[in-house]
Amino acid sequence: MEYKLVIGIISCKKYTDNQDVIRNTWLKNYNNPNIDIYFVIGDGNNDIVDDTIELDCKDNYEDLPAKIISFIKFCYNNFEYDYLFKIDDDCYVNFENLEKLDLFDIDYSGHVINKRSFDPQWHVGKCTDEELNNTIYNGKSINNRCSGPGYVLSNYATRVIIDNYSDYDVESELYEDKLIADILADNEIYPVTNKKILYPNILYRNHSKYCIIHLDNSKKGLIKRMLKVHYIITNQNIEGFSKNNNNVLIILILVALAIYNRNKLFNNSNTFTNTSLD
């Protein structure tokens, strides 16, 4: 890797379990002088405490736009980097692939989502503010954007964001990935698709191809999925997660497929019989 990269793992104080499983899986013992990695939380004093950037902003879901802007400003003012990689704390990083990633001359890249693909209720049930939890977002999606779980910004793109965001936009926006896309689009910087950056689901057999695997914290069992992916990529067991667990899963899948095929054969047989009788 010939460029300097800062990775910010966006989290919050209540998700210490997510942070701990990351520390004990993909982040454990990793060392690359060109990659700096920090957890990012709010309710702090704009300081670095151990492996965590504690920002002076609120730590709630609905305050993610302010947290991301604060994170970008903090990094720009305190680090030297070529690229800033924002990921969520429900992602797994495959460093072997990340170190091969070619980002030169790209200002904004990730898993690009069409502007028409937008869920105005994605925040429901996640906010601290109960009024927001019962309100459908009424903002307009007018730009394609990189998926929120992970995207890359060049140093130049972060400078553009800092110079062009407004407090009003940050306070009135609910979705941080949309905010970043809108600011950049206003300055003629558009997202570039790089399917190697983010794999946005949990089909385990394909994980070895990607830099970032999104494991979706909105679904139960995140820690188990993180351990599962870690075992598949590294063949290492963590905290009792063993190969036996993997074998049991494979057996269950094979049994389910056998039952499905048997039922399909039975249904086809009935269809043939009924047709013949007619």
C-alpha cells in the first residue's frame, strides 16, 4: 500500500460489545505503518483515548450526520492521510484485500446506491428521540450515494466537505451518507463504484473477495456473525467459536436442502398423477 489511510470505525458508547469483538478479531495484532485505525464515539472532548476518538458531539443515532462531520474535521486537523475510510462497527475488515485496493485519483468511492433506492423509514426504532422514531423522513433523495456502512474519501474530498457543509444542513439531515453525497455532488464530486470495498450482506462463501464485509447490526447475532466470518477468513477460533460450529451449520444446510428436494419431488409426483387422472 503506497498511500496513507485512516480508518474510522463509527460506534457509540452503548456498543462496547461490538468494539470488543472487533478488537479480538480483525483488529487484533494488526500493524501497518500506513494504516491508522480508531473507533469513533461521541460525548467526548475531541481527544484520542487509547484506540478511540472521542468527539465533542452527541452519541445518538439521529446525530450521526454531526458525528461524521466532526470526525472528518478531527482527522483533517490532526492526521496526515491520503484517504479516509469510514466504516460502521458492524463491519469486518479483510486487510489482505484492503492493502491491494487501488484508490488513486478517486475522491469518493464505495458501494454506490441509486438515488431512487432510499428507505425513508430506515431510522425508525433506532433514534433516541421518540418523535423521530414515529416520523417518516421527508427529505428528497436527489443524488446517488455510497452505502453508509463503508465508503472512502480522499483528502481533497474531506477538504471540500469541511469548506462547504452548513450547520443547517447537518442539523436538518438524518442520514449521514446522504449528507456526504449531497455536499460532494454540489461540488461536482460523484460516487465511484468499487464493489471490492463493501460487501453488503452475509453470504459467507464470498467474503474472501472483499475489503469490508457488512454484517448488519440491525439483525440479532452480530457478534456470532463476526466470529463466523473471522473463522472463515483466518481459520482462527475466538472465544470458543470452533470448527464444530461450522460443521453443524453445514450439516443443517444439507439437511434443509435434502428436505426441500424431497418435498419438491413429492409435489411434482402429485402434479403428474393429477394430470394423468384428468
